[in-house]
Amino acid sequence: MDSPEKEFLDKIDKHKVIIFKISKMYMDNRDDQNDLFQEIVYQVWKSFASFEGKSEFSTWLYRIALNTAIIFLKSEKRRNFIQNDDVSLYKIKEDEYNHDDEQNLKLMYECIQKLNPIDKALIFYYLEDFSGREMAKQMGMSEGNARVKLNRAKEKLKDLIKDKKYK
């Protein structure tokens, strides 16, 4: 039987890409991304004992990670809650990342960062292939409202990318 700490670390390692993507979507420089990554891991650890397994761990993680990112973004005081933790433990290995589309990906993330927190969350769920129903449930809104907001967010993102490409 695994200890709770080992189980937690295994789950974080398995789903670190989710945390990495959210950190990159909400923060524009590496230090802030690392701080947010650590804050998400900390918040997930604080709540881990309450995870009942009624949903997939990844679904539960998405909710905590996005809520943490929104709060972190709003906070004027960004504090590093995990002392002496090495973020490199959670970094994506080179073979897990495709460098072919590096420029397009960088442009997309730059544009996503200009969206408001709700639009960022919807775009994230969209990129993770969540259905309209799943997005609505995660965001606490009706499915119709989630779809309308997602379409508006996609249009804003498309306009931002187009404007940035041609400048």
C-alpha cells in the first residue's frame, strides 16, 4: 500500500503537464510560471486528503489548478508557499515536448495571457477536449452559457493572434 505522499507525488508526476499548461497560460514569465506551478501543487496537496475519487483525479486537479491560477493572478502579493521545493522535479522532459511548433505555441500562449481569467479557463478546457457539458460543470454555469462564452473567447483569441501575427 502506497503512502499518501507517494500516491500524491505519483499523481502529480502523471498530470504535471496540466499544471504546466495552466501556469504557462496564466503567467507570462518563467519565474511567475514556476511560482504558480508550486502554488498549484501546494493547493492540491492541501486538498488531497479530501479527494474522494468520485471524479477522475485530472478533473479534480483542473478545478483546483484553475481556481488557484485565477486567485494567484488577482493577488497582489505573490508568495512562494513551498519552501526548498525544486520545480525542476516537475518539468516536462525534452521527449515529452514537441519543438516543431514552438513559435506558434509561443504566440498562442502570449495571446491567451491577454484574455480575462474566465476566457483563459474556457480556452484551456477547450484545448483539453472538454465537452460543453463538462466545461459548464467545471465553471458552474449552464451548458448554453459555457458554449456562448467559449465561442466569444475563441473569437477574441483568433483576433489577438491575427493582430499579433501581422504586426
